[in-house]
Amino acid sequence: MATATSSPPCEPDWLDLGNYTPKNLARGARAALLRDSSPVEVTDIGVSPARGRSAQTPSSPLTRICNAAIAEGQQLDDFPALPTPTIQEQQHLPIDITDAANQLADEQVAVYNAKLRVFRTFCAHFNEAAKKFPSGPERDFAQHFSSSFLGFWKQTLSNSQSASAPTYSSVAAHTSSPRTPTAPTYDAQVGIIRQQAFHAHRQSAPTHRQGQQPAAPAPPRDDLRVFVRLDADAPARNHIGYAIRAHVASKTGIELNRIPQVFQVKTGCAIRATDKLTRDLLVERQTEWAADLGATAVETSQKWHTYIVDNCPRRLTDLYGNELNYDAAARDEINHQTGLTPVSVRVPRRDNDQHPYKTLVISFLEPTKRPWSLFGTSRLARLIERTNPPKHDSCTAAEQCANCLGPHIADLTTCPARPKRVHGLLQRLPKEQRALIRQMGSQLFQQHQAAQRQPPQATPNNHPAPEAVAEQQRAPMAVMEPPRDHVNPRDLSNFLTCTLPVLPRPRTYNNEKKTLKVFQANVGKIPAAHDCALALADSEKHDIVLLQEPWTEAKNSRCLTKTHPAYETYSPVDSWNGNDTRPRVMTYIRKNPRILADQARPALSRDILWVTVNGMTIVNFYRQPSHDTALNVLLEWSSPERCVVAGDFNAKHYSWQTGRLEDRGEDIAVWAAQNGLSLLNTADVPTNPHGNTIDLAFSNIALAAAVVEDHLATSSDHFTLCLTLPDITLTLPQVPGKVRVTTEDELRRFRELVLTGIWRIPQGNATALELDNLAAALVDLLQSAATAAGRPVRKGTRSAPWWTEECAGAAAEYRAIRRIFPLGFNRDIQLARKEFQRVVRRAKRQYWRNLIDGFSDSASVFKAVRWLKAPGAFQPPPLQVGDIVYETQIDKANALRRCTLERRTAADDIPDPWIPVSPSRAIPFGQEITLQEVEDATIKTGNTSPGADNITVKLLRAVWDIIGDHVRRLYEGCLAAGHHPKAFREAEVVMIPKSGRRNLSKPRAWRPISLLSCLGKGLERLKGFSGDAPDLVICRIYTSLHSWHQLATTPQP
């Protein structure tokens, strides 16, 4: 009986997902792996029984990576049934492949014929579709698509597979397996793949081990953005990115997923594509969608090299004044100067049309090869380079103080060179002391650096010493004290406490060169503008101020104008009584011992002022419109070698302003060329709001320059011209200055020095020689002590006391409005100007009111009265003696000495002044003088001006208990011997103008004043009158030898 065998039930296929089953599911690979696998064992998860094998779990990432690598790119037909390995020996049969080869050939022919049928069908339909796109971008895209289509079928029909992107498993197998003639087995390939995948997974995580080299940077990626330039008010700027994406995709027929993002940029928006083909297609078909967005340009990202060119003229004209096409001319000029064609020429977004010049922003596709400028007037082009801002975090340099150069931080409170604030004012050390401190600080810093560079000291056990360890621990910190082995602690303590020796002050200046700054402006006879010009010039440290049409007034026979405490005033005329005689130019020279100024008058004119400053001639010029008197004088004058001519010329010439000639501009240009004077103004840069260039500056000094400064506006209808005169040598000899001893510490030090040197005073007072030595010793002792204890008197300058922060704020507001409307006369400009002038007038009025209200004693009242009797504020004009004119200060001083002090000679004396008296009479007087009489005659008087020895009455009072007896011996010996010491015969003569004299060019307008020594004047007073006892002079008067009027120091009875 035959038994029927039943087939096992069909098990469900767990990999069968119906319609969702992947086509490339590797069923054969799975069957091959499970066919000879070992039975299922119950073991712990992640623990492998194999020794040395890493633990893995079924869900670990490593397992997923390995399984994916095995199954990647495999097809179902690529895995035929693999032979099952058996233990039994197989019988060797002869090899026959005829049937297999025939079958393979039939299959390939069938496949090739099928491909040909599909290819011909596609070609027929493709030709029908291509006829719909005969021209335009559609035909170009169709041509491109047909080329790709033919290439694909050519490759398909030739059975040559293109080089596809390498898969992970192929790369791993190729790089890890050795190249042997025989291919590895399947199990070997799986093992290699697992090993490579494991190592790749371990190396994928970033490591941060010290000393490890960073990975090579990734290659630059293609910029897939398409930039759409939009106007500032374009509606597309308000749309969201999705709306723009959908519109562009619908217009171009591109799938929406190929335009994943649209985002806003400064110039409009940027459309990001998924690949280069889509990006290029968007640019090619921009005509279909760009107009709907209101785009001005559609472009891709390019590397631009952008340059900034300043001071380009705002308009260009030809020789006849006709305006040219600026854009075309600018592009031609750029091409000629650089040899490159710009891709963009534009102006900044904040460009102001009111300015006479503008800035151009020019971009190229490649950098220029040399420096270049435009139109002959602009500055050199500057390349815009975007770099990261510097940071101090990565700085490894040692800390060094900027004040004293010592090895500590700059804001250390104990720094000896640190400026200190005393009573609200910032005080700095003198130049000599600061130089010595910086020298010591630099030495300490070098020693500290040398100590840091030396290796640390080691102990016998090759361990660093504790001192070295401590020093290394302090290395990152700012140290104040260098190592003791290299720096003397005493030097460091002296350095920190500023214990400095007294350095001898130089008596002459070194040959130094300085750049002089000249301020030129027309203030239009406006008082507030005149004050503002002087205040602004002082705030910017200008050395010379040239003003045209200054404010002047003649009131109660007084000639008034604006002055400033930091400047000396020079006027072309000494006095005036109305507008027809007032000066129309005014020059101000900064009060500086290094600047020596002398006024010259080659011609008498109230419109031209010549001043010689350190051998350089400065000419301040003003020409009234349609009046040529001053201009004729200037044109007849020949300029010297070092000369500057600046002012308001009110003339036009194409040299400084494009257009027609007006107001003798041609004569001015010819005169400047004949005298070798170069124009310092920049062409076509206006100097007044009307757009005209009428304030000019000429000079024959090398490297001199002139710039119109907007921030120095004076509230007049003219702009300010700032001139710089470089390399001006200041080699003036320094006159021995006065010494000031006023503070308590200085007086205490002066007393100590006098007490220390009093033993050097000689004791003899009998002969004339001994009296001269005694007087000279007293004077030398007091002079040396005052020089060592005091400080030299330096005539420093100060700003105008009425210029407050409110004035500075009003000036800043006015400058801000002018920058918005530089060439305008609108209401905002007028209101800002009036407000600025009102603030200046109010501040000055309030200052004088507060000063007068603060008078509390009679001295203040007398000071106010002296204001009314004060001489003019102008510097003296040249001195004329006969037909000779003296201009320099030395020449004028010698001329006044000859005219006033040397008028009389020996021939003018009385032939025999002595008349014999019979009988002869004796003059009774006491020769002994008390200390009280000497004190009353010397230090009980007013604080008069000192003589050549600089010893004041205040200094004599401070040391009178020390020198009083020696002064009494000196006076007593002089009365006994009838001798006046030589030390008291020297006097300083000062020339002061006589009151009521206006013409200071004549010697008769000056009065000499002699300044004698205070000790010598005490001796004269003692001869005139001392106490109640009659002395020599009183006796002579009472005996009728002299009258009361023959001795000036004698009081009237």
C-alpha cells in the first residue's frame, strides 16, 4: 500500500510586502546566508561566543551598517543559487558550455531588439514634441535634452556602463583587499566589508586629542543661489519665500522641489536651487518671471574685487563747460586707468547730492595690478577687504605699560607716569621727568623679559626650584616686580615712587620740524561767527588764523575787535573811526615761544596783511567784489621763497572752478604762475553755499595742502579752508625765562636751600670790591635756590573762558544740519545758524556778567577800570625811524634803544656843574643802620616787579631771618663807602606804549621802563628815607643841596 506523502504547509514570506516590496530586494542573498547557517541558539544579547570578537547586538548601528553594505546595490538576479557545500566527494565530469552559450546569445539578442524597438518609438515621439519649440530658450533646452537623450541610448545600446558613483561597499572592498589575480571568496568579501565598516564607524566620531592634526578642509561647494536685485520699494520684498518659489516654478515649468528655498538679502532676494542645471535654467529663463517680481537684475554669485574711490567730481564738463555723460565717461576713465572693464560702478547708499564731490564704488572680476585714481582729482583707490576684527585673546606678548613702559598693565594705579587729576584738572609730568621714567621702565621691562626667557633653576635632583615653580605660576599674570637676580629692588622702588633727580633744563631748543596748521575763513562781520572761528581754531590746535571781514567797531575813540587768550592779534591798520577805514583782514598767531611772528607792511592797505612767521611769509588777502585796489597791490608784489597767500579772492578761473572767467581770475592765475605759487585748493570744490570756489590758497612750500573742512563751520556764508604747512623748522633760541616760586612746598624748599648755602656769604664790607662780592654772593645764592626750588614760567595758552559745552553742542548740531544740506539755504539751515549764534552770544554775555558780579574787593574794581584804559589788543606795527622801517623784534628793540636811551651824549653835559661854596659845610647823618630800617626799606613795600635776578619781595620775606643781617651789613657798608654795587646797576628795560598814542610806528609813542633788583631798590629807599631819622638825602635837602623834585624815591614832606 502506497503511502501518500503530504507537502509541508507553505510558510508566509515575511519579506513579501505586496506592492511596497522593493524591486532590488536581495532575496537570493538572504537565502544564501540562511541556507547553511547554524541552528538558533539562546545566548545573551551582544555577547559573541567567538574569542576576540567585539560584542554586537541585532539592533546596533554596526550591524545595520554591515547589513546595508552587504545588501547595497545587489539585485535579485545577481545572486543565483549558490552550490551547497557537501562533505561527499563529487564525480569529475567533462566541461560543456555550448548550451549555456547559445542560451545566453539568444537572451542578449532578444534584449537588444527590445531596446531598439523602445528607442525608435521614443525617437518618433521626441521629434513630434521638439517641433513645438522652434526658437528661444525652449529650443536651447530641447537641444540640450536631445543631446543627453542620445548619449544615454548610445551608452545603453553599446552595453558600456557609465562610471557611476562608487558605493560604500565597493570602496571599502577596493581599498582594503589586496590586489591578487584570484578574486576573494564571498565569505572573505563579507569579512572584509564588516571590518572596514567597523573601522569607518569608529573613525567617524570626532576626536579631540592633543596634538592631533585637524582634518583637511572640505572642497568648496558650488554656490547654487540665484540673486534677484529688487528696488527698495519693490512689492516682492513683502512676499514670503513660498509665494516667490511657486511663481517661479509655475513660470519656468520646474518642479517645486528643485527650488527648496527663497530668502531675503540686502539687495533683494536669493533663490536656492538643488543643482547647477536648475540654477542655470533659472538664469536663462529669467525673462519669464523676473519682470513679475520687479527685478532689476538676475545674476549668480561671482567673486568681485571692490574698490572705493573718494573725491570724484560730481559732474564732468568739457572744455566749453558742456556737461558730459557721467556714467560713460567714468567707465571709460576706469578702463583707461586700470585696463579692466568694471562690472559695477555705483555710489554709496548714503551719498548726498548736495556735496560737490562723491565717492564711487567700483567692482571688477579680478584685482587691479597697480595703484590708480580717476580724473586726476580723486584719491587713490582703496580695496575693500573683509577681514575678521583683531582680538587680544590670542596675543602672547608680555604686558607693557603705555605710560612708563614698565612690565605691568597700563591702568595700574601706582604707575609713576600715570596722569593725575587734581581739582578736576588732568596734570601730567614734565617732559624731562616723563622721559627718565620711560627710560627706567624700559630697562625694567627688558630685564623682566630676559628673566622670563631663562630656563628655570633646577635642584640637584633635577627638579625645578620652588622659586622657579612660583615664577612659572605667576607667568600668565601681570607682574610688577621682576626677578631679584636681574633687577635691583631699590631701583624698582625708586621707579614706582617716582624719586627722580632734578635734570638741568635745556636753554636752547633742538632743531625740530613741525607741521603748522592754518585756519582760513570769511566770517562776514558777524560777531558770533568771529568768536566761533577763534574757538574752533583753538580747539583744533591751529597755529595761524586768517580771517576776512572780521567784526570791528569804533566806540568812544576805542577800536574794538574779537580776541582770544590763546592768540596774538595782528591788524593791517592801527586805528579806525568807521566802516571806510576799518580793517577787512585779521591775522591771529598762537602764543608759543617756538613761533616768532613779525608784521611787515610792504604797502599800506586795509585788505592785505603780511606777517612773517619763522622766516615764512603769510599773506592774508581780501578782495571786495568789483573793487580792484587791493588786487592791484597784490599783483605788483613779488612773493619770496617761502610764502603762503590765502584769503577771499572773489574771482573765478577754470584752474579752480570749471566755467567762465570772472572778476580778473585770469590775472590772478598768471600772477601765481609767474611767482611760482601753486594752487592748494582741490578743483571744483566750492567754498561757499552757492557752489563757487572763491576762497583760495597759493603757496610755493613743498607738500603744502588745503582741504575744505566741514566740521569747522563758523556759521557764516563761507566754508573753512584748513592749510597744512609741513616741515617748518623751529630753531629759535630760548630766552632765559622767569622762575616762579609760589606754593608752600616751593617756598619751603627755597628756604632750605638758602639756609644750606648761607655760609658761603663773605663777611667783608669795607671796600668797594668787598661790597661788590657781598652783593654778588647774595644775588647768586637767591637765584640758584629759586631756580632749584621753583619752576620756570611757561606762557601757556588757554581756551576762551566763555566757550562752554553748550556752545560746543550747538556747533555740533549746526555741523550736522550742514552735512545734510551743504549747499542749501533752506529753513533748517537758517534756524540752526541763528540758534548757534544765539547760544554763543548768550554764553559770552553770561560769562562777563558772572565775572562782574563776582567782584568782592577794591582790587577787582580797579581791574575792571583798567579794562577801559587798556591799550589796543593789536601787536605793534613795524617801527619807522626816519626813512628806515624796522620789522623784526630785534631790529625794533635796537632802534628804540638808540632813539630813547642813547639820545644824549657827553657833549650835552653841563660844562662845570660844581660851584664852590664858601664857607664849606658838612652834611651830618648817621652811618649806622638798624635791622628794622633795612627791613622797612626792603620787604615792607609792595610786591613790585623783580629785576634781572628774578628775586621778588615775597622771596625776600620768606628768608629774611636768614639773610637780614647780611643785607644790613651790605647797606651799611655802601653808605659808609659811598658805593653802589655792580650787581644792582643792571636793569631790564621794557618799552610800553604811551597812553593816547595811536601811531605806534613812531619812537615817540614808546616809553622805557627800567626793572631793577628788589635789593637795589631797597638800598635806594634807604638813601631816600628810612624811619624817623634823617639820612643822607634828607640832610641834603634840608641843607639846600638838592630840591624835593630831584630825587624820585623821596616822599614829599
